[in-house]
Amino acid sequence: DAGITQSPRHKVTETGTPVTLRCHQTENHRYMYWYRQDPGHGLRLIHYSYGVKDTDKGEVSDGYSVSRSKTEDFLLTLESATSSQTSVYFCAIRPGERETQYFGPGTRLLVL
Amino acid sequence: QQQVKQSPQSLIVQKGGIPIINCAYENTAFDYFPWYQQFPGKGPALLIAIRPDVSEKKEGRFTISFNKSAKQFSLHIMDSQPGDSATYFCAASISTQGGSEKLVFGKGTKLTVNP
């Protein structure tokens, strides 16, 4: 898993509660990404980061925020979880420009 | 224009067969095309990738064919094995700010290789 850990690996929460997922890398790569994976949709980019405190939106960013205060950690926050955010969330890192992305093991989130 | 269309959704072949998965895109700004393999309960893993200045790339039993004028690319798996049974995703990359990229994924193909 390219030195990437995600926590928690599984979470069940209730609608309306805030949830934070953590992605941690051990290699100090500059680029980090958050995706969600849903049946019939493949993987869709939520947010990405190109450096500490440098982030931008992906294609499905509504209802999500991110923070990156140090190189090794990229946090994804659901401000007020909804059932439509039930999904498997993957973090990815990219070692450098003109290199590809490597994915973590995923976090399975269920919002009741 | 940001879509990547992948077909078929599912594919069943016999051991030794050559499954072919096809992808098509519209946005000519895409400049890198990776394929990922995913087993149940795992994250996607890079399989093989190609840049648009190359028409074909082989790595072991996996080959990407790329047709820039048609905006299509495909994955061929030679001498397929039951262990190749997985979901395969094509993707297309577009450069973004800060030297980063956005990957746009196809919806996936579930491959089953029967013994």
C-alpha cells in the first residue's frame, strides 16, 4: 500500500454527525488525494493537495472539507454526514510529477 | 468532456483466453492513461500506464493499445489466469495547479477467469 495508512478502516456513524478520516504517509510525498468509490461510479476525486496547506476541489467535493497541516497527514472531514456519503474512501499519494498515484487500503464508512 | 467511458461492465473468459477491456475519452487535454487492478476489499493497484505519444505498451501479460486519433485505449490480458479475476479500471490524467493531476476513472470492468 505504498506506505499509506488510513484510519479508521471501518466506521458507522449517524446522519448529522461530523466525521474525520485520516490518511497518513511515511514517504513525505507532496501530492495526496481523496477519492470515494461507489458501485456503478468507479472512483471519483473529492479533494487533492499539492503541498502543506495547498488543497483544491475535485469533482464531488460538496459536503467535504480537507486539511493538510503537515506533509504526512491529509484529513478528510464530513461536516454533517448524510446517508449519500456512505461509501468506501480511498486516499492516494503521488511520488512526483509524471508519476502515477498509489492507493491506500480504504475506509469503509456507513452513515445511518 | 471529463468522462472516461469503459466497457464492458463485466467479462467472463476461460483460462488462457485474452480478455479485452476498452475505454474512450473526449478531452484531448488528458495526457496520461493508467490502468488499475482492484481485488475485493483492497485499494486499486497500478497495473500499467501509457502516454499518448506511444501506441502500445507491454508489461508481462498485460498490453495497452492506444489510438490517439480515435481517443480510445484498451487493455489486453494474454494467457489469462484465475488469479487475474478482479475489477479493472482505466483512468485518464489531466494536469492541474501546483504540478498535480486529476485522475478521471472509468466505471470499472469485473473480470472473471474460469479455470
